Amino acid sequence: MSAGRSRSLPALWRFLAPDVRPQRTLIVGGFVAMFAEVAFRILEPWPLKVVIDAVVAPGAASSPGIASLLLACACAVLLAAGMRALSSYLMTVCFALAGTRAMNAVRGRVYAHALRLSLRFHAGTRSGDVLNRLVGDVGKLRDVAVTAAMPLIGNCVTLVAMLTVMLVLDWRLGLVILACVPVFLLASHVATRRITRASRVQRAREGDLAGTAGETFGAMKVVQAYALERGLTRRFEISNDRELTEGVRATRLAAGLERSTDVLVGIATAAVLLVGGTSVLDGHLTPGELVVFVQYLKGAFKPMRDLAKYVGRIAKARASGERILDLADQDPDIADRPGATALPRPIGHVRFRGVSASYDDASLALDGVDLAVGAGERVALVGSSGSGKSTLAALLLRLQDPIRGSVEIDGVDLRDATVESVRSATAIVLQESVLFRGTIRENIRMGRPDATDEHVAWAAGVACVSEFAERLPGGFDAVVGERGDTLSGGQRQRIAIARAILRDARIIVLDEATAGLDPAGAREVRTALRRLTEGKTTFVITHDENEAAGCDRTVVLERGRIVSEAPHV
């Protein structure tokens, strides 16, 4: 997966649109409030103009209506300010809700997509980088959408409205302000391109940083056992310094644009005061109109200052959007064919017909394997590491598809069945069974999410989980740590077996399910495994001769080929 290649804004919009469209009611409401806020902002200086022109007029102090006029203007200022504040509040709330909901939907969609990507993708991608894209990049996109992109649109509308009014008031002063806009846009365009490039590299560095941290925290036993803290800290610091360098560069570019805008504002203000003051002396403008013009000048340049500030953030968000899109563009290797149907509940006949498989498109992990397994048969798969045992299991679970040949269950090619139905027909117990942070009950229920508590308790009893769970504080509601680290290896295996029992699959894969356990733990797990596999088609991947001897036959693989098959008497 790339670090985030350049994408056009329309491409990013097409990706975000499905999650933005459902929020159109909030977005329309936000735009209505925005236009109202702009209108009240345009009206706000006019009472001041009326007051100034009335006060400086000859005999203003003795005018009978001056007090009423001042009171009316004061009330008008309060009304305009109050309505503008209300409109701004409604605009902010509508856009914030729309942006947050849309980006949360994007995160959920990308997360679901990442779960469907192949094991080959996940093996070749650092999990920390994927997490950074899901959490950090989507979060940055959401924050910028809420606090920068939507306000930027409002500022642009305000700028156009105020420029229009200024041109109507005095076209010469209006042209002075208008001449600054192309200069600012050119500077913004150049700065945006540079900031986007720097931000793209920075986000990639942050992904590397997250990957480094994720690898380290996931292997703390090894880190501490081998006293690797100093070396890994140095490695992290190097990655951290690289990220800092790019972050500082992006910040420096954004700050440069903001300061350039300040200089431009100063030049325009000086020109307006010079030309405007001359117009007042010549009688082309009243003092009140000049004050209104200066107020509009401040109001018009605030959006430009904000735009300079937002440009850097939006450029960084674009880099984040590109990284999210890169992840979303990854195609799953395993997907339903058009017209695929659900696999009927199987009897359990399995057939590998001339199967060849590869992980890297360069060498074969399996080469022309033919194997037929009857329903309820228990087959041991043995061989050295890399001989193809786990690849056979991956094909059966449809974690991978063969490049030649076919895998069939009850005569149905697995590629003609839906992925979900194939995986629902099978269950696997791994050497290192993974538990998720949660209760024992929740981990068992993952085998069948709709199972009742009674079914969960039954599966736990069959798998000998009840023996230790009832001694824990909370029983089945005891919370296991991340990956089940608060439990022993044997306890984790029995929970995984209970999960497989609850699944009630007709085809079982045991991948070194007792390896690495102490003798007592292995005996307990074997008892649970016998109950799990009774009457089921079972593939036992093992190096243990005793495990293989308990099967109906043994299939020996070497370099991706079956070299012998032997039944057990």
C-alpha cells in the first residue's frame, strides 16, 4: 500500500459522497444559516454610518429627532449582532453534526472494508499504519471538515458579498480591494501545493511511527526479555525526528502564507485610507460611508486571513484523505462471484482437485494437490514447515483461492458459494488462539453471535471452560485482557474450542492446537478437542506423532505436494 499518492479533489469527493449525501438536510440548514449570517454581517455597519453622518451634520446637536435616531441605531446594532450570532450558532451546529456523522460513517465503511481484505494484504502491511489511517487520518479529515472546510465556504460567501457592496459604494475603492484577491489566490495556490506535499510525507511518517510503536507494544515480552528497550527507543526517536521535520516544514509554509496575507491586508488598508480620505474631502463619500467601507474592509480581509489559516489545515486533510482512499482502493482477493449462492449446510465431504496455490506469484505453496476426505473423517496433515499444510487449511476456509484447480465441499466449488456461507460451514482452532478484550461469555459467543446464554454455557461446559471460569471473579462475565493475556495458554485454547463448538460447523481445522502447552494443559485441551470433533470432518495439522496416530489417516506433504497417504488401523 502506497504512502498516499496524489489524488484529485473530485476523486476524494466521489469517495466521500455516499456518506455525505444522507446529511443533506443538515447541510442545507447550515447553508441557510450561513447566508443569513452573511446578510446580517453586511447590514451590521449601516447603523454606524447613519449615526456618524447625523452627528457630523451641521446643527446635529439641536436636531429634535437626533436622540430617537441614536436609540434606533443602537437597537438596530444589537438586533443585527444578535441575529448574526444566532445564525452563526445554527450554522456551526448543523455543519458540525453533518461533518461528524459523515466522517464516522466513512470510518465505519473503511473499517469494514479493511476486515474484508486478504491475509496477504495484512501480512504485508503494518497494522499500526492501518490503524493510523482509520483513526488518525479519518479524525483529521473530520476535524477539518467541521472546523475549516465549512467555515471556509462561509468566508468565501462573505468575501464575495462584501466586495460587491464595496464596488457599489465606490468602484475605485472596490477595485483596490479586488486587486488584492488574485495576488492572494496565487500565493494560496502555490503554498497549498507545497503544504500538501509536505503533509503527504508527514502522514506517511506518522504511519511508520504508529507501525513501529504497534510492533513494539505487541511484543513486550520479547522486548523486555532481550533488553531491547534502548535500541527500540533509538529506532522510535529516528522515526519521530523524521515526522517532526516534515511537520515543521508544513507548519512553516502555512505560517508564511498567513504572514503574507497580513502584509497584503496592511497594503490594502493604507491604500483605502489614502484614496477614501481623499474622496471624503472631495465630497464623493460621506464620513459614514468611509467608516462603512473600512468596516467592510476588515470584514472582507478576515475571510482572507482565515483562508490563509485554513489552507494549511485543508492541505493536511487532503493528504489524510489520500491515505484513506489508498486503503479503500485495495481490492479484496477473496470476494463473491456474481451469482454466488449460499452453501447449503454441508454433510462434510471435502475434495481438493489438482489444487495449486501461491502467496507471492513467484513460487508455489501447493502444486497439483489431489485429496478426497469423507464426511466425518479425521485426517492428519503432517510435514515440515512450509510444506503446504496451513495453505490447504486456508483454501478450505477460503482465506485464499487456488490459482489452479478447485476446492469442493459436498461437490460444490467454494468459489461458486458466498464467502460468508463457506466460512460459516467451517471452524478453526489455532496454535495461538486470539481472544478479544471483553468477557469470557462474549468471546465464546463470537462463534455464533445470536446464541443464547444457555447455548454459551453448554459450549463452555463441553469445552471444559466452566472448570476454570467459575473460579474467576465474575465467572463467565470476567473480563479477559487484550488477546487474552490474563489467561493461561490452555485456558485460551479451551475458550477458542468452546467458540468452535458453539459454531456447530461440520468441518473443523485444528492447526497445532495443542503445541506449546504444558502436559496438563495439553490433556485438558485434547479432551475438549475430542468433544468438538466428534462426528465432524476434521483436518489436524500437527508435528506430534501421537496426534497423528489418533486420526483415520495421515497425509504427508513436502514442498507443496502430497508424498504419501497412510491409513491408521
